[in-house]
Amino acid sequence: MGKYYLDMEEYRQLARQAVAEGCVLLKNENNTLPVKEGETVSVFGRIQFTYYKSGTGSGGLVNTHYVTGILDALRAEKEVRVNEELAGVYEKWCSDHPFDKGKGWGQEPWSQEEMPLEEETAARAAQVSDVALVIIGRTAGEDQDTKADPGSYLLTDKEEQLIRTVSRHFARTAVLLNVGNIIDMKWVESCDPSAVLYVWQGGMEGGNGVADVLTGRVSPCGKLSDTIAASIEDYPSTAGFGDKDRNIYAEDIYVGYRYFETAAKDKVLYPFGFGLSYTEFAIKTETFIDEGDTVHLQVRVTNTGTAAGKEVVQVYANPPQGRLGKPLRSLAAFRKTGVLRPGEEESFSLRIPKKELASYDDSGAAGHKSCYVLEEGSYCFYVGADVRSATFAGAFEQKETVVTQQLEEALAPVTEFDRMRPVEEGESFRMVQETVPLRSVDLAERILENRPASPVCTGDKGIRLGDVYDKKADLADFLAQLTDEDLACMVRGEGMCSPKVTPGTAGAFGGVTERLEHFGIPVGCCADGPSGIRMDCGTHAFSLPNGTSLACTFHVELVERLFEKEGLELRRNQVDLLLGPGMNIHRNPLNGRNFEYFSEDPYLTGKMAAAQLKGMGKAGTSGTIKHFAGNNQEFSRNLADAVISERALREIYLKGFEIAVKEGKALSIMSTYGPVNGLWTAGSYDLLTTILRKEWGFDGLVMTDWWAKMNEEGENGDTRNTTAMVRAQNDLYMVVSDAAANTGEDNTMEGLAAGRLTRGELLRSARNICSVLMRLPVMDRFLDRISPEERKEQRESAGEDAQFLDLEYQEVGRDTALDISSLSTEKGASTVLGVKLLHKGVYAMQITARCSGGELAQVPMSVFMNHGVVITFTVNGTNGEWVTRSADMGEFRFPHQYLRFYFGQSGLELKEVKMILKEEF
């Protein structure tokens, strides 16, 4: 097929490979894994029937055709058998103890009630099987942090007892952790299972990827993207996590292994980068060469074991402490080998620019305030399979301190606090406190000094954006035609589920009014991610492995290939921007959204995000990297101020974003809900203009998170303060229901009138938006330049979901009969109708139908509203008489919704389908 055909089988295989390569084996005694041919497996744990494909919230709501769990995949294996007797015991218990989905957004419990395991049940299973698998499941997500409680970060008593009981009866017991992020692991020593495997949340192909590892088709090659410490209290960030109003980042740059390897090695259970295999490898640094601006290492990896497998080579830098103080280890490079058979080897080069080893001097202690510097001294490098086992590979001597980058103070804190820094104590280091430097620049003055010019409105000169796209006109001349009101409308994104873009998606931006469309500005479409495309109308999409799982692959090429398929899927659904990748740092294991993010390490985070962007870019689409920046807690995320030093921001919390911008060529960025150093990020000038655009050269657009707040310094955040938003160069407020009517009641025009905002600043945001639209598929769609071949390929690969792409909307008032002339009532028919609700409120549906068959005839029919079933009933033969059925539909606050009618059998005749407003808001 052609360039834009999405090969779903290849997509599935890449996802399956990613799941397998992300699995991290922490323990494997008694040759527990892999399961051998002909063996019988007993699977314990209720989550075997309800595999967690992802976490909760916007990053997990992907409507899939299927989800393959671990038990499903094992049952499909030909070489191993499942103990179905035990599965039946669990199945019966689960039928009496159904899965608790919670009530409402972000209310699903972190775990499910576990079945108490009787000794007799375990003993019987041990008699008839060879190996035991115990599956433990956890979820968390948007609006729901993990808690340091049993059933969340900790195991419950029932779960621990389950592992102990099974381990007593089975010499080979493997615990599989179907979780989004690391959990407490003290139980490994006390319960003593013979094997432990993190399998994460693998999306719809999760079970198949895990089965590949369990059976030995794939040797485990995943590596931890986080440090697992003995206790949650051992993470220095825990003390500054979870407050409603303010979190002090006193650990500063000493996040994760940067802290533990410097000052608390004894607190670590499993170090960063750790992961076992079914084989063994020898890693040798053959050459270490100082090439002036670059360090060059030649590394050879040899498979010294008895099974085929892959290894990850990791390079860590140890810079001199100097005047600034530094972690003893920082990841500087990594590379994954191909599959090596026993005795086979692979050699490759790794080059590390010295400037990437520089530290930011936010205090002037090194003599160069607001600069990245290489302090004088010895820079040592360690190479190995994880941060702890890496051995010395070489060093270079920096003879004098040099400035690698001269910047300007930006985003420094305004709240006094002390931060950690290491001091030598014999042969080790301990942490002491030092005062954090506060902001010394006049931010208001900086904004005024850098305001753009404000050209007057020229009126309509006949220039259209297509002329700019075809290089027949200049963008500045085009934008000059727009009135101030036009520009105010352009910075308003619309959603959720806007009828102007693909049904069920999160937002529309660009030409969202008739006047903007008149000027040839298309409406771009963005959809929630990053674990797949969320379309609330019921369109099916591919559910991907979560961020933690992908990071643990340490395989950027694989991730890029996987997200090229994601890019094609976006294009097929006429979605221009995925709202992902999520790339905040795993500052603390309790952040509920860690499953969407990658790692505690900014370098690994940046490389993974860049790989996703490059992959989507090959299909012409892109992602929206988020949440920029400091979104490291879900509780009170729209209020709690993150108080962070400028050095920690630049070296830890912004570094991954910088890599994604510079290497991944990011087009779109989403700011956060909350404030950093007193300023809500959606209106933070230094974050979005001084650093992002001026220093990094970003030339894309920035959007808010949905219904985010902005503020003037010293004031509270407010969703209406788009004056502060535009001034900071956050280009899009997401979202309102009607941009032309200013339903969000923003203060853009008020700010213009009062001089707090200028036309030039609005033009700047309009330029950013239009320049991105012209780099996305929407421009060719708008100009009707999508080739017939591409349309054909996309519709063929979309199958029945293609019906959503041409949806029209019917207006629904207080009591409205829908136009159902397009409905087919044939067996298996599925038809979608779009509706525009003219009133917010609670609705009911009333259906009048008949069936001419005999009284024993059964004709089932279901109506779905977005994801949920509205009404399902079976009509028996009615002898030609009409029957009426009614059902409550629930409350709706957004106008555009989607109905899907499904008929399980032919023979039903519909007379009328009504929507009735029961209660108006």
C-alpha cells in the first residue's frame, strides 16, 4: 500500500515488542523464568481477568477493539498450559466480587479487592502445575495521586499473604507487577518469591508482550527508569510532596539516583538502570578518547550466557564537585544492542559533547552567574548495565573553568528556602543545606522592554493563508488584515468534542470563527494521549504501552518506529496533534500521573520524547509535549505552587523539554494547571518566552491545559486572564464552547483597551498558531489537496470507524424527534448520529418501535451515548403494534454529543427516537 496506509499488524507487532522490551526482571532464582515448553502455569490474583492497560484520566481513555491480558495471552500459547481449575476458582469469586470502577472522573480505586487464598487451593495448584504466576495490579492517574497506603503504593495484607502462601507451595513463583509506576518493594525480602517482573501497563497488546517474556521468546532487556528505594521516606522529595498550597523542592537537583548514588547508596533496593536477563553479558570499554569538545567511547558487548538477548549500555558522568556541587552520577549516553546469540558480540561508538556535562550557576558561586559552566577538574566516566555496577572507563581533565552558554536569569524563585548540596566526608558525601538564590530581575520591566511592534489593521486585502502556504504572500501581511477581535478569537481554542473537527476529540484551534475561516485559516484538531488517541464518540484507537514502560525499553529506535504508526493513525482520523508525550520528571513515586511520564532522569526523558515526535513527524503529524513544567503532583494541581531553584529547573525539570524541542523539533507544547515560583505557567513569561523561545529557539505554539488559570504576579490564578496568557506567549486558551461569543468570558479585549496587552502581542500568538497549522495535515485538508489515494488508504484502514469522519449534527431542543432516516436496522448495522444540544441539562431518550415477528421473536437494539450504553432492550413480536421505551441519558454540559445505534438482529422498525430535556441547568 501507499505512504499513508496504516498496517495494523505491523502496528501490533511493534507495540508487542515494546511491551516485551520494557519488562524489567528484578529477581529470577531457581530458574523460575522462562516457563518451559510443556509446563503448566497456575495464575493467581484477581487482576488476571482485568488487566490494567493504562492509568486513569485523559491519558488512559482510549476506546479499543480489544485488550489482551496476561491470562488471555497464556491461554493462546501452544507450548504451555494454564491451570484452568484454578482459573475457574478465581472466575467464580470475581463474579461475586465485581471490578469496582468507582464513580466519576478520577474516582477508580487504586487497586481491587483480592481473593483470600486458602492453603488447600494453593496446595492443589502446586500438585497439578510447575510454576506459579502472581499478578498484582495498580492504577492511578489524572486527579489521583498514589498514596503511601496499602492497596496503593504498598501491598495489602491479603496481597502479601497471597505471595507468601504461593511461594511456600511453589519453588518457582514469579510475581508480575501490572502497574503504572514503581511501588514499594520491601515485600520481596519478606515474602521471598523466586522471581519478580515489572510488566507495567502495556496497552492493548500488553498480555502478548508479557507472554513473549514469560515463555522465553524474548529475554528480559528492560531497565528501571527509576530508583527503587527501601521506603517512600527515603526519597528526599517526599517531604515536599502532597501539600495543597506549596511544595518546596528542597532536594534541588538531587532527584532519584542523583541523590542516592551521591549520599544514600544504602537506601537503594534496585538501582536506576537495573534489569536482569535470561543470559549474561560482558561490557568492555575498548577505547576512551578526548576529542576536544567531545568524549568518544568505543564499547563492546559480548553475550557470555546461554540464551539470546539484548543489553543496554549506559554511560554515567562524574564531574568535579567544584564550587557548585554535583551528583556523583549523571546519565550521559545509552545504547541498546540488537539480539545477541550466545558468544556473539556487538561494538559501537558513543560520543558525548562536553557541553552537555556543564552545570548551571544560578548563584555566581563559580564566578559566572546565569551561565552553564564546565568547572575545572577531572571528569570521570563509568560504563555498565546500570548506575551502580558501571565501572570506570576513562576521564578527561578540564584545566580551567569555562562558560559553555551565557544566558540570563529566568524563572528564579521568589520564596526563600534552603536546598541540598553534597560535601565530602572522608570517602563519602553527606548533604548540607545552602540558601537558594532568589529572583533579582524586574520581570515587568523585561516584558515591557521586549514587547513586539503593533502594526495597524489593514483590513481585508484579499490575502488568504493558502497564499502564504504557497509562498505567494508574507505571513505578516496576511495577519495584518485581522481585526483585534479576530485575533482575540484566534487565541481561543474550542472543545471538548467540537463539531468543527474529528468527533470526540479534545479540541479545535485556528479558524474557529466564520471570519477566521473566511481568511482561509483551517481548524486544527488535537486529541488526548499519550497512550493512544482518545475519541469520546466511541471511535476505536490503538492503546499503546504507557510512558514508564516505553522508557524502560531504553530503545529510542523502537519507540520512534512505534510512533510513526501512531502518527499514521492520527492522520487517518484527521487529528493533527496528539496531546502527548507526557514528560514530567518522576520526582516522587507517588505522583499519580507518573504512568504517562517516562523517568526520574531528564536525559532519558528527553530522548524518549524526541523519538516519539520524530516518529509522528514522519507521518506529517506531531505531538504536544506536556506538562510544561513542574507538574509533579496531581492533588491540588491547579493551586499548589512548585517552589524550585533556577538550577534545578534548568538541569532537571526543563532539560527533557529542551531535548524534545531541539532534537525532536516539537511543534506544540502544553503548559500546566499550576504555578511555578508564584506564576501560573500558562502566564509565565520567563518560562514561555525567555527560556522556551528566546533561549531554545522554539517556533511552535503553546496551549494551556484544559480550563487552566493564569495570573498577574501576586494575584490568584483565574481562567479568564488571557491578557497575562498572551503576554507570556501562551498562544491558545483551551477550551471554550464558542470562541466568537467569548463563552469563557476572557479579558483579552479588556486588556487591549487598558494597555496591559498590545495588538503586537496578539499578532505574535496568531503568527505562532498559523505557522504551526501550515506544518500540519490540516492545511492540505482545508485546501482539498489530500490525494484520492491517501483518502482511500485511510478509509480502508479505518474500517467502520470511518463513519465518524463525515458526521453531521442535528439540533436538539427541549423535546426533539431525531431524523433517523439514515439508520439501518439490519442485523449488525451500526450507525452514528451527531447531536447539538441547545440546552445544558439532564436528558432522557424515548424510542417507539415495533417488530412484526411472532411473540417468540427477539430483536435486540442498543443505543450508545459517547462511551456508555443509554438504552438496551429486546423487542418481541408485537403483532404490528408500536411499543415505546424510555431511558435516562444523564446530564450533559457540552453541546456536541454522539449517538451510536446498534442492531443485533434484523426485523425491527423504528417510528420515532426522541430526546427530551428533563432538567435544565
